[in-house]
Amino acid sequence: MKKIDDALLLVEKGDYGFCMECGIEIGYERMIARPTAEMCIDCQTATELKERHTGHSSEYSDEN
């Protein structure tokens, strides 16, 4: 539920659909597949790779 609430807050602020890391618009296909996505696919992939190397998870780890 938290991810849905967070997405609704982003809609209210006008920030929904924009990457929290780089600020670019998240692709339409990604938003359809994962409406609660907070990062574009490039930033999400980079975050996941970094987590694998450090062994630490971030708050975005469920965004696969």
C-alpha cells in the first residue's frame, strides 16, 4: 500500500512518471507495467547493479 500511496502523492505534486534519480520521464511501457515505478529503467538497473556489488538493498529493490 505504501508504494500506491507514494504514487498518489507524486500525482498530486505533478511529479508522477518522472525518475526520482535523474528526473527524466519514465517510459510509457514501464509505467503501464509498473505504475508505482519511481525510477526509469536505466537508473533502476544501475541501482540494482550497485546493490549486487555492495550487497546492500535500497528502498527501490522491489522495483525489478
